[in-house]
Amino acid sequence: MSGVAGILLRQEPAPTDAATDIQQMLTRMRHRGPDGNSWWLDTGIALGHAWLNTTGESGPGPLTLAGGKLAITADCRLDNRDELMARLGVRDRSVADAVLLMQAYLRWGEACPVHLQGDFAFAVWDAERRLLFCARDHFGVKPFYYHATERRFAFASEIGPILGLDGVGARLSEHRISGFLAGLPDDPQSTPYSDIFSLPARHSLTVTAQQVVMRRYWQIEPSPRALRSDAAEEFAHLFSQSVRNRMRGSQSVGAMLSGGLDSSSIACVAGLQNAAERKSKLPTFSLIFEKGSSMDERPFIDAVLDQQKADPTLIPVDNYAPFAEFERVLEEQEGTFLAPGLTLTRGIYRTAGAKGIKVLLDGHGGDEVVSQGHGHLHELANTGRWLDLWREVRSASNTYGNSTLALYFQFLTIYGPAWRIARLRHLANRALNKIRGASATPRGRSWRDLINPDLAKRTELVDRFHRAGYMPPSVQASDALSHRWILLNGYVPHSFEVLDKAAANFGIEPRYPFWDKPLVEFCLALPGEEKLSHGFGRYVLRRAMEGILPAAVQWRRDKIDFTANLVNGMVRNHRDLLEQLLVSDAGRIAPYVNLPQVKAACARLLSQPDRAAALDVQYVWRSASLSLWLRQVQPGGSPA
């Protein structure tokens, strides 16, 4: 988690003082550079680097090569250093990752990202070609924002440094606001501001005086290599290597430990690696909820700690207030975000940073990368393997608490012959009615009811939702295609951007072992029965952790739903705030939301929190978040 910034003046005479501007940009993200910052200038170009030392390098960039003909600013960690050094003929093992990036650019030009593995966002200035080449990693772990006009191209790791430049408009993006309210991060280039854009994951930018060209350099596809006979053994090897790669470069490495399968797997593997190298115990950080509550995961956390002998820090969650420090959170995030539990995660970052941790391993992404295997059920039905489907549905029902008959009937209605449907309809309808009756959400409501119809129409939200919000039936019927669709979902880069900004303010760089290119390609190539078997999702991970994870965690069936915690926190600690934002002072959000629906949802939530419907919770949290953000960016209260 360093920070990059740069300005390319695309026309003469120069319209601005690049030296002053780059220094101001670095000042606005000084929290990203606790270990120092510096900048580099040449005719028409300025590059800056805010440095958090997490890769063991000698100092901050920007760095130059080839007699100053190349210059780079980079926030990067390369995982295939040995391979790159061999192919590039580099023998100095202390060479910085950023220098390897420049060597790769010298060899392969604008195709260089194809040859990289790891997390990166960088910009290379090619003085001979008068060209700025920028790239972002395969999954969007590292952020990269930019603003382009005919006179100037500016970029940074955060929006604020760009927004502070002269001539950059602060007009709010209605497109982004409607997507936030609908829970649809469908546009990988959009930001909260209409004139500032995000470089999508897997893409590069080539900027010259004449043009700005974006290209995709990679696509998520299954590994072309043949699978070994034991998929769990191969997974264990790739996963262990990924954890090792993400522990490189810093002695101040810790791990989140929730007691769930994903974070526990990382903590156990990392702890074993530390022990094998005779390093100190791995610091772990865990949120501890009230004993016996629905969020209490202490028994699973203790099982891991008893087995691994880590250096634990337990962070009690008392009287949770989701909107505490929220003005500060919105300033950090530079806009609204789809992560209601972020304030809890910030508590982990704050505690870890105070203990001197710089790198924090995070289990985020296990569900998406390894897969819960729901596509396997559709594939079984689509191929007519009804007995196998029944067995898996029965096991999955035991795991997730759903009605076996209701789930099976859903697949029959999509894939089954009509005579089976008619035979089971009267039984299945009874089961389905029980499920529907358990929900407090009135039938027929959806995200559409939250959004002002005029806004939805202006931003073409219905069409957007049909394009990106629903998995097409042809994709749903294939395990591999549905798995790939999930990996390509807009929530993936959105989550990384949210977590990056939150962690940066505490001097923390999150690293995600599941989001490793070879591991992702491997998991995508697995057959469905390695993703879901006997009702257990992420099945290959569970098998790979045999003898490493405590059995209670390895074969844990439940997954914590933190919605009740969010509801209780809002009702206990923010009742007055919600009534102010959504009732008495609701005019601020009126251009964006359907006020009668929001007020009704708020009234239901406050009067009957124990029966809160999921849609009501989302209506209230998103509307209140939007109101608080608009209060910051539009203090006068007028829409953009």
C-alpha cells in the first residue's frame, strides 16, 4: 500500500506548474507514505511516490532506468520475481520490483503486464516515445484513478489528489449514485465524480499528446494445464505458495482471524511457514462478539489458536455503532460504498497498525475464488443427473437450512420435464409458501422501489441491471461459466478499493492469498464436485487443509450473517440520526431515492428490529449513507 501520482502535460505551453501540483498531490495522500515520499520531474511530466515500505526496498521511487529515458512510479509486489529475473537476465537479487517492471517494459513494451504476477498499479514514462504507459493488476487489488483532458492527464492512487487540481470538476455521478442505491457496481470505470475514472482491473492505458488508449491485457480463464490426480494436493501447493509470496518483504506481517474457513486457512498456513523458518509467532487479529450471540465465533478462533500457538489480539465488539466516525469514513472512501460492516474492519486495521503491523493477510475472496459450487447444482440439473442433484441438494439443505424439496423443485422448474413438475407442484408450493411466509419483506418489492424513478430512468438502471445484475440462464447452467461470472462481478474491484482506502489510513497493506493468478486459474478449471460435495462448498480447500486446520473449522457448516448486528447497532445507537436523515431532513436525498418507501422502511426497522427484512436494512443503510455523504460534498444541500 504505497501511493502513486503523476501529471503529463499534453500541450504546450504548459498550463500549470507540475512541480507544485505533484507535491500537493502527494501531500493529500501523505497517509499512504509513512516511510517517505519523493517526486521526479522532466519536461512536461511529473511522477510522485508515497512510500510504505512493505517489500524491503531501499527507498521511495520514482525510479529511472536507461540513462533517464525511462521513469516509473509503482505500487507493486511482484510474485514471479525469479521467473522475470531469469527471462530478463537480471542477476542482482536485491533489485527492486519497480526496476523489474521497467526491465519488463524494455523487453515487452506495452505487452509487459501479460508477463507479471502479483498486485500492482504503475506508470512508466517513456521519454523517447513521449508516452506514458499505465497498468493495473489482474483483479484490481491496487487502485488507479485518472482524469484526462486535451491539455493534461493526471493519475493517483486516490481520487482526492486529482480532485484538488485546478480545472478538475467535482460534478457528482448520478450513474454511480443509482448503482450504489441498487447495489450494482456495474461500471468498473466509474467513480463518484463524473470527470474522474478508475482504470479497470486487467487493463492498461497508453497516453500520448494525441490519444488515450485503453486495452485489456488479460482475461480470467481456466488454467490450460491438465489437473493432477489429487486436486487437493495441487491446491495446497498453490495456496501455500500464494501465502508465502504475500509474506515477502516485511517483518511486520499479521493475519486476520475470524474463525471462518478462509481466514483460518491463511492463518494456519502462514503460522506453519513462520515456524518452519524459525520466525516469531504470527500475530493474528480477531473481532470478538458477545458470548452466545449469533455472531459469536470465539470457539472457532480458540480452536485455531490452540493448534497454531499464534500471537493473538482479540478485539471486543461492544455496543456496535455502524455510523460511528462515519463522516471520517466517508472522507477516507471519497464517496459511498457497499460495505456496511466496514467500521468493524477499520477497527482491525487500527489495532494492527498500532501494534506495528504493516502487512495484514486477509481471507477475503475465498467464496468467489474457490467457489461455493452453486453452479454445480445447476450443471447437475442441466445434464439430467437428477439423483446426484437430489443428494447434493439434500446435503446443501442440511448445511444452509433450506427446504430440500423447495430447492429441488426450483431446479425442476428450470431444467426438468413437465410431468415431474406437475407431479411435485402441490408439495413444493406448500414448502415454498412456508419459506416466503418467514420473510418480513412484502412480496413484489425490490431495489427499484428504493430509487427515484426519474433517476432510474436517466441512468438507464433497469437495462444496466439486466446486463450486469442477473446471471444469464446460459451462464447459470454451467459451473465453469457461473464461477467465471462471479469472478468478473463488479463487487470484486469495488471491495478491493474500499478495503485499500480504509487500510491506508492506518499504515496497513492488506494482502489476499486467495486472489493469486495461478490459484484463480486452477480453481476455475476444477470440476464442480471439487467445489461442492456432500453439501460443503469450497470442498477442495477443506480437503487441502486436512491436518492443518482444526476439524471443527475445516468442516464448519455455518456462516455468520451479520445483518442482525447491523440492525441492532443502527436501532440502539443511531435512532435519532436515522429519523433526522430519512424523515425530517430527507430533502437532501429526495432527488435520488423514493422517499415514501425509505420512510416506511425506516419506520418498520425502528419499530420492529427483530423482524427486519433484508431490503429494509439495505434501504435504510444506503439512504442514510448517501445523505451523510451529500452533506459533506454539497453542504448547501443542492443537487449536482
